Amino acid sequence: MAVKSAKKSSKRKMNRWRKLVRVLKRKWKKPALYTIAMSLIIYMVVSNLVWQKKNIERQAPRFVITRISSAFDETEFMHLLLTVQEINMLPKASTEMIEFVNKPFPSPCPKFLENHLRRMNWAPTAFHIRVKKMFDMYEVYDHVKRLDDTIEFLTAEINEKHLPDSALEEVEMLKAERNRVFKEEMTQEEYEFVKEYGGIILSLKN
């Protein structure tokens, strides 16, 4: 009897244990699997971000414009305008850019601005000298624009007989000055560039 009682007691304990295991599996198996899966996903995402960051930091830009040249190249100057527009969306960098380009060349570039310039493939000195070139181009453009306005006004006044024909000599002198500017100071390509994008150039000036 004692043996049978012991066997029954052992069987009951085994059944309780199995029942407990089933309950634990039912209650904890899914949450545990979910936790493991989420941990794995988070690990993979974080690892990928860290790898990408290190990979980007190790990669040098494909090219960096470093030439100290004021020669007008439309592709470079269009890239310059794109860089200006990108930096203008960042208040701190925009403020530093305006201060920087209005200083004499060469001047030290603030670090925050320098980082953004290099991301856009510009060495700060190359960027600086080309903005100075745009400022010079705008001054010449403004001079030509004033000449054109004066020539147009005087010609209209002469045609309307508000001025004597002798004023034509002054008109010819102004035209000669305009021709000299295009021969010695500005190309037609530069003139058209400034005419199109003069507003952006002026936005850089203090």
C-alpha cells in the first residue's frame, strides 16, 4: 500500500510539474520570443547605422574644389549657388557664411561652416575666392546696367525732341564705355549669369 501511495504521490507531482511547464510555456514563450526578436532587430538596425556612419566618415569626397582661381566657370559657379542655397537653410551656417565671405581674402573659416562646405565639396578658400569673384562681377554688371539705362533714356529723349541731336555724342560715348567693359572687364556669359542670379549674390553681401 505504501508503495502504491508513493507512486500515486510521485505521479501527481509529475503531473503538476508538467502542468506548470505547460502554463509557463503558454504565458512566457511568446513574450520571450517577441523580446528576443525585437532585441535582434534593434541590434541589427543600430549596427547598420554605426557601420554606415563609420563608412561615410572613412570615405573622402569624390572631389573637392581647392583651386584658388577667380576664373569664371559656369558649372562651378552654378554649384556655388547650389551650395549657398543649401547653407542658407541652416541658420547658424548661413550667418557664418555671410560673415566669412564679406571678410578680406584669405580669412579663417568657422569650423561649423567649413564642415558644411566640405560636404558640398568645397575647400573654404576656393569657396571664398569665387564668392569674391561674384561680388566683382555684380559691380561690373551694375555699372553696365546703369550705362544701358542712361543710353535708353537719352535716346528716348532725343527721339522725342526733348534733347538736341548733339546729345547723340554723349550716347555714343556711353556705348563706347559699355563696349570697353565687355572687352576688358566682363564676358557676355558672366553678364547673363549675374543678370539671372544677381538676387542670390546680393543676399550674401552685408
